[in-house]
Amino acid sequence: MSETKIVDARNTFCPGPLMELIQYMKRAEVGDTLELLSTDNGTVNDVPEWVNKVGHEMVSSEKIEEVWHIKVRKTK
């Protein structure tokens, strides 16, 4: 059964949030969803670019107050 894991990268700056997501993704199981929390506005562009490059699935991306909530599902 897959689960959603939180990657809290708030108050870190590019490329920190993406690097944290990549580290968590390496340990995640196929089917897991990771929710990246980031206050760095560059993250909203960096993460989808990386996801498309490596072949995972973008689930959602939304900004709530000053925090980006970006969900990515591991597909391989």
C-alpha cells in the first residue's frame, strides 16, 4: 500500500528543496507520493522539470499562504 510522505523543505533555497525531494525519492517505494513543502518560488518550476526528466508523476501543485505544496508520485 502506498503512502504520502512529507518532505519539509520550508525556508531552504534553490536547489535545496529539489535536492531534499530527490533524496526522499531514492528511499521511497514505487507508488509512494511525496509532498514537498517549500517556500522557495523557484521550486514550482524546478520540480516539474525534474519530474518530467526522470519520469515520475506530478500529482498536484498549489500554493497555500506562502508555502508550495507539490505532490509527486514515484513511478519507477
